[in-house]
Amino acid sequence: MKAKPPRNRAVPGKVTLSDVATLAGVDRSVVSRVINNDPNLNIRPETRQRVVDTIKKLDYRPNAAARSLRTARAFMFGLFIPDFANPVYAEIIKGAEIAAASLGYALMTASSAGVRLGRDHYIDLLAQGRVDGMLFAGDESGHDLERFRALGLPWLLVNRRIEGSRRYVILDDERGSRLAVEHLIALGHRSIAHLAGPETADTARRRRAGYASAMTSAGLPVDPRLIVHADYTPAGGEAAMATLLNQPERPTAVLAANVASAVGALHAAHALGLSVPADVSVIAIHDSPLASHLVPGLTTVRMPLSELGRRAIELLATREPGDDITETVTDPVEVIVRESTAPPA
């Protein structure tokens, strides 16, 4: 007669909660409460550490489905972005994924450009309990967010604000633009143009404000003719840069609102037979691995995008759906000098 397998092994070779409890010398409930970070669990620090060490030693992985049923959570956060093609969002996603994993959650990411059903689809997922909260980095309206309030589910705007919203975490875009302009002024530039983002975008307004502030502080005029708005794409940047460079009095330097539009700006300068930085210097808000591989290498203002994603997840996980969240991630912000900026000829 064959011996029966141990009762605590539901699947041969699969480590169970009982295995961890037995080896750590504690009750199963203690292991469960350690895994779920129960704030009311009162045990000695050395006991908690022994449980944690045992979990690592046995490579124990909780049953996510059962855990979700017990806690009425999906252990999934959502992140909705405008477009995966924009390199800025890669850093935000990276930070958000790391933070979600550290909390025992997964991250579901989608874009309004690539999902046919768009925001309505994700609002429906929230209503069904498929995700525990949503981060929005796109173009959500007040009406969309009002639907979330009605559902009593957590949401947070990422690096953008809309009128009436008190739930957002943003970057210090004004400071980033000021640093960019100050870098150009230190090189000797006085005719500095701004290739701005969309006029309706909160980020574009903040970056334009930083540009104007730095120019005014240096005693330089803010010439409306040297501010051209475009979308955050290479095509938009190319068209706006062509407008700037075809003016009778061409600027000697340009601040681009983001890396994607700066790529288009470099192409426009080349198409007009101009050299960067000999004829015009170019600097962009946000850094990207591709910036150093452009010709010339693009000078940028590196912003804490990954930290923004991380902090957004932390706030979403720890604050109540009705709490006000108005936070600015300020550090680190630094100018990364490459070959696209130099003193004016």
C-alpha cells in the first residue's frame, strides 16, 4: 500500500504556508499576517525576521487568487498613458512597476492610443474590482474622474492637473525650464526661443512659466514671437522649429518642451542647412537613453520620472479615495550637458 503524501502539500513540490510555518516554528496565521504586513501583529522582531528568512529560503509564493478572495482586492494597479511611443513614459512605468512589486501588487499599463475601448474600458474594470486603483497620465476630463468618485475607488493624476482636481502628483516643471534657460544664458545666449508643448496641457503651461521666469530674472524680454506651441511629438517639434528658424531674426538657442519634440527640432535645423550648435543651440526637458545617441548628442534637463512613478503608486496605495493629494516630486533635477548646446557664434 502506497504511503499518503503529507497533508500540507497540495501539489507535489509546491511550498505551502504550512511548510513555512513548520520550519519557522510559528503558527500558520503568523506567517500569513507577516506576508500581509498586518499592523496589529505583535511578535518579537527576531520572530518576524525568522519568518521572512524562511519565506526566502523556501522561495514561498502566496496564492494570489486565494489572497485576493480573502482580502477583496485584485492586487493590481492600472496606469493609463497617452502613448507608448513617448520615451518619457518608459521611466514613469519603470518606477511604478518597482513600487507596485514592493507592495505585492502587479501593474497593468495601457495607452489611449492603443486601446480601442479607452478610458471607459478601465472604468468598467474598476467597477468590477479587477484593479485596486488607477493612475492617469493622459487626457482625462473632469467627467471621467467624477465617475471614479461615484464608484468610491482610488485614482490619481500623474504629472498633470485639471481644474477642480485635488488628487495629483507632479514634477517641478517650472524649475526644469528655469535650469534649461539659465544654462543657455550662462553660455552667452540672449535670443532664446521656447518650442512649447500644447497650449491646453498643464505640463506645457508650467514649462512655459519656468521659461518666462528665467528670462525675466535675467532681464531678457519674453518675446511672443519666440514661443511656438506644438504637440509632444517629433513631427510637432519639426514644424514648430521650422517656424522659429524661418523668422527674420533667428534665435540663437531653443528650449524644447520635451525630448520627442527636440528630435523633430534637430531634424528641422538640419533640413534648413543649419548646424547644431554652431548656428542654434537646442536643449530639451526630460532625458532619455536615446538623447546621447542623437547627432549631435542632445543636452537635456533630467527630471525624476522614475521617482514620480514610484511615488504615485505609494500615494495610491496608502491614501483614502477621498483624500486630497497635491504633491510635487522635486529631486533630482539636473542639466545633462551634451553636444547640442554651445556659446553663440
